[in-house]
Amino acid sequence: MRFPSPLVRGTLIRRYKRFLADVTLETGEVVCAHVANSGAMLGTADPGMEVWLSPAANPERKLKWNWEMVVVDGHLVGVNTMHPNGLVADAIQGGLIAELAGYTSLRREVKYGRNSRIDVLLEAPGRPTCFVEVKNVHLKRGEWAEFPDAVTARGTKHLGELTDMVAAGSRAVMVYLVQRGDCRGFRPAADIDPVYAAALIQAKRDGVEAICYTCRLNLDGIEVGPPLPMERT
């Protein structure tokens, strides 16, 4: 994925109301940017951090900027949760995710489960339908990438629905996409959401697969990088 316009550097003043951030641009202008991230953004939204914004594609939009990345300990970290689904879909089609290779059909946002939509649905003759759920990861503690960074009842619901798909004879894969490249492994943030962590362990026991990939980030764009080892549970 390449950004259609050059990113603009700024300094974070504050993030508030979850979806808003005040940023000082290098020109001295203070702007309000849209934050496409409903999580706590632990460690990625501290005042004074270097951030990178993209201009809104629609000139009529009220918020003229989108918050794309933040610099943490010298590393770019993607915070825009609108990107991971497309990044994973492109990587699957490009053969970059070995575990999801060999399917002839890829569809996105297909209705399933209990009033949900699966992020990616993969199909091929002679193979079970594969339901792929994608979760954005940007939290890092120690050397570990962790998910979630806030309690996520929705995420727990998705694990239950993936388990139901396996019970019905389909394949289900949970993909954690880490929008940063400075982690050595992935694990669930059990202290933040013990219910989700327990649900992930149970889902894996019930046949749901879980994989993790990192991202390569620069100011021109983002692409899926190599796989990241997951903590054994």
C-alpha cells in the first residue's frame, strides 16, 4: 500500500474523544486530525511524539488530515486501523502469507456469524472455505507485540464466531498484523483483557488457527513483512 500523497510531519499535542488529535505541523499551524483507531493506543499517543499525517482525499471533509504513523524509539509505527484488512488481502493475493496460499477466490467484508462480517473470505474448489479475521496490533511491551490494548468484547465475539465456523467444517484463521517492525514475538495482553486471552487459547484448542505478521513501514507506504513468532499457549 502506497500513500497517494506525501505524508506531513507534526508533533502530537493531544489525542482526545478517541477519534481526534491536535497536531502542530512544522509550519507552526495547529490542525485537528482524524484518528482511525478506537483502542487505547498505549505508548503511541503521548504528547510531544513525532507523528505523520496524510491529507484527506475528500477536500470537502471536515477533518482535513488523517493520523497515519507515530515514531516510537526511532521506529515508525502505524496507528491507522483502516489499513490492515487491505494490507492482508493484498499480501494473500501476492503470495506473501504462506499459510493462506492456494485459494482462487478472495472476497472482503462478507456477512457471517451473528450479525458480523468476515474481513477476508477465501475459497477454492476442493478446499474448505477459509474465514480470515484480521486484527491490527501496535502495542509493544518489552520485546513483545501484544493485542489488545484495551478490553475488546467485539474481539472475543469474533473468536467465538470463528470457532463456530470450524465446528461447521470450515477453516478459520486469526491474523494479527503488527504495524511495526521492532518486536521479537507476539502474545495476547492477558493483563489488559484476560477474557480475550482465555478465548484465544480456547479458540486455538477448538481448531482456530492464529498467525502473526509484521509490517515494513516507510513514509511512502506500508507492506506486510515477515511472520512473527507467537507465544506458545
